[in-house]
Amino acid sequence: MSESVKIHVENLTKKYGDLLVLDDISFRIQKGEFVCVVGPTGCGKTTFLNLLSCLIEPTHGRILIDGIPADPKKHDIAFVFQEPSSFPWLTVKGNIGFGMRMKGWPREKREKRENEILKLMGLEKFAESYPGQLSVSTEQRMVIGRAFAMHPDLLLMDEPYGQMDVKMRFYLEDEVIRLWKETGTTVIFITHNIEEAIYLAQKVLILTNKPAKIKEQLSIDLPHPRNVSDAEFIRMRKYVTEQIKWW
Amino acid sequence: MDERAVKLTLKNVSKTFYDRNGGIPAIQNVSFTVYDNEFLVILGPGLCGKTVLLNTVAGLEQPTSGQIFLDSRELHGTDPGIGMVFQKKALFPWKTVMQNVEFGPKMRGIPKDERRKTAQKFIDLVGLQNFENSFPHELSGGMKQRVGIARAYANDPELLILDEPFGALDAQTRYSMQEEIIRIWKSEKKTILFVTNNIEEALYLGDRIVLLSRQPATVKETYVIDLPRPRDMLSPEFLKLREKISANMDITV
């Protein structure tokens, strides 16, 4: 195994009673890689995510982070869900600093990092605002900033831009690429949206219908920012669509 | 000179909400027409006032100023000629698919045999045969929206308003429902007013697109979409139009 492998998933299998949801999934993710997971609706993406985040136990198989079985006590695993999940009683700054406070970062280090993230996300003028005073997209940006702030070992993003208009989505996608490049975080981003996957990922994991297996791992070498009208981009989008199309 | 019959006309419609601190304009001087049997898409960025505009047409909100006409009749409040499909599932959870779809005709006192026949026709049309006796919680998100569409059709409205009906569906189910709504509209012609914040969806569906600005919503531009159906979302013409409209669309950060 190469030294730069960050995440190592081996024979991951999940059954609910007799219902096989995930069937023997194995893959590796390099340190600092941006991976998107796509699959047909209802294929088991959420189960997959819940396993990776250690919210549920696999039936067989294991997940290693830096060669050690994934353990939320040892590893920092950050999430961004589809619905913004902020602490409504904390300010934007308080939300961004929450994880660092939980992990006992010294005050000076924490404040420095909070300010960096506020600046990086263009949220300085909202530092003392509460989530209820923000638009949904601004709130989601704060949540994403919070997730990147801790330099997590693994950042899991579950369709964070699902309900936003296309223009906002492109804007936030560019922002997430910028954050990822600045922090070097390893990201697994789950989406139904094939265009979004091709726009973001260095590698796309294509899942089959339930029980989910890995159908293919597709590398995408196009430089960022990508052009959705580019011929090679369209070719890849068509190809991935053919792999999972059910509609 | 356009010879087509006009179904719906909005003339300088404005809506302002008032609170202690003064007025908040949601829509401002919106005027447009919808032709008979046209599929018109209202496209606007998030939170621009799209839903306020629709609710005003549907009579759920009173305009602060301006007029709305269905054919030549000026609308004041709700009208039986207007049917609506909402973004969030507005189905009765304690009623079956059949009971949900036949609800409108039942309220109008249509005899059971007749209204069942109508309801069955639209249940078949939206592809839910064999689910007549299922309850909403037993259906997927896409199937629930099909019930909402069948229920609206069963009232035989002159104008059907769809308020981001696919907004809560995943990207793939959304594609399948976009194909479905075009199939349904082709087989049972209706005048449709469809609201979305999704440019790709607007271009796939609309005969014309009315682009709204950010709040307070004003009409920014109207596009006539001549692409033949079924439309290919990855064709160069489609992507070019998408880029053009995207460049003209406001962003609210």
C-alpha cells in the first residue's frame, strides 16, 4: 500500500436482515483527493455514507484511516448534510469554532483559525450574526467552512447543494474547490447530480443499483475550474449518465 | 401580430408586505401573458418572490396593485378554473391515491361512478395504476408528485400552476418527472404555468421562459424556446441557451 493512501475501504458489506444493501465494496482514496460518489436513486448511498462516518456498523469489511480502523474518537470526520445543520444559538463565529472548542484547541489558535475561515468564506461581516438571520445558502457556506476548519482527516458531504438554484450551485462548487485546494482535505462528496460530480471530482465512484457495488472508478483529469460546455466534459457526463440511467 | 388566444394576463401586478418598519416589496409591476395550451416557465433565483407571484395568480394572496385576467374575466381571489400542484406534498395522508385524486370532483358533488372514472383516467395517465389503494406514505417522492398532478388534472382546470413541483426530488428522479410532465401535457393539453429556479429544467420544459430578477421580482426578460422536443440537455444549442440565461440571472448570496 502506498504511503499516501488516506482511506482504505475493504470488502464493505451491509445487510439489514436479509436485505443486502452494500455488496463487497473496496476502494482507496489518496490523501487530499476529491472523490465524488454517484449512483442511481435508492442505490444505498446513504447507507454507504453512514458506514463511512461510523454512524452504523458494517456487516463485513472495514474502513481504515491512515492504516488504523476508523474511529471517531481518534479521527476527525466532518460532515456536511443536505439541510444546513448549524447551532441556532451560536453566532457564525461560534459555529465555526465549535469543533475546535470541543477538541480543546487553545484559545489563540482557535481564534486565528476562526478568522481565517471567516475570511476565506467571505463571512467576516456575518461573524456576529445568528444562523436564523442568514439565507439558506449563506448558512450552508458557514457549515462548509466549519467542516473544513478542523483540518478533518475525512470530510463527508452528502448532496450539500441539492436544493439550490444552478447559479448558486456553481458559485458554491467553485468555493468548495477553493477551500479544498487551500486546506488539502480529503473529501468524499455524494451526489445524484452527474454534472456536479464531473465538475468537482478527481475521481468518480459509480455505484450500481441495490445491492450497491462499485461499477467503475473514473478518473477526471480536466483542470479546475471546469467548463460544463467543453466537449470532453460532455463526453464524460454522457458516459456516467449511461452507466446509471434508470429514468 | 400574434394570433394565438391568450389564457392568462397579468397587468402591472405588484405585491408589498407591510410590517411595523414599512413595506417590503415582493413583486413589482409584473406583466406577461400565457397563451392557450402554452407551457410557460417562470424562472427566478432562490427567494426572488416566485411563490408570492404564483399565490397571487392563484388568488391565495391579493395583489397590492395590478390586475389578473383568466380569459377576459378579472380574477378576485381563488377561482375554480385554476389548479395547483405544490412543491411540498400537499396530499391528504389519511386518504388513498384514489381518494386524493377524486377529492376535487367529490367536493363539487360529482356522483361516485363518474368521479371514479375521471380519477382513474388521470391515475392511469400519470402511471400510477395498481397504486389506487396505496397511501401517500407508501409512495416515493416522485410518485407523490404524480398523485398531486393527477389530482390537479381531475378538476379539469383551465390553467394549471405548478410551483417548483420537482424541487424536493433528487436530480435523477427530477429528469424522469420532467419527461413525464411533457408526456402528460402533450396527451392532455392544458395551459401550464410552471415555476422553477432550475435553468436546465426551464429550458427542457418551456415554450417560453419568463426570467425574473431578484426580489422584488420584476420581469427581466422573456425567451422563446424553439428547440424541438424531446430536448437534448447536452446539445450545443441547449447548453448555449443555458449559458446565456445563466449569465442574465441574478445571484443572491
